[in-house]
Amino acid sequence: MERDRVMLVDFDPTVVGISSQPFWLFWSAANGRAVSHAPDYFARHDDGTAVVIGCRPAERRGPRDRAKFEATEAARAEVG
């Protein structure tokens, strides 16, 4: 699935850069446990905008996966 997603992004003429597992997020869960996550891809568009891409289908995300995707979205929203 990751290969297919990156191939689609690579064919987008507005994408000028792609990075695989571009950064790590670290935080503490509600129970105090340390949690980390690296999104699958980051793509930069020629207009300066960017997208963070997670490749796991929603139907295959368990509770811990959903928490990681939600944390990634919160970080993306905070950064802009």
C-alpha cells in the first residue's frame, strides 16, 4: 500500500519533493505511557503547501493506530 501511495504522489505534477518517514512524534498517552509515531510520507507541493500521508486504511486501524493518526493530525493542524 505504501508503494502504491508514493507512486501516485510521485506522478502528481505539483509535487516537488517526497520524504519517507519524515519525522517522529513523541507524546505521553493518557495512562502516562510513552508513545511515538512516524508518518509514512511527507510531500511538498510547488506552491509551498505540504501533505502528511499515512497509508494504513481506516478499516485496519485499531485503537492505538487511531490514537497515533489523531496525534499526527493534531500536530499537523498546529504547525499548519
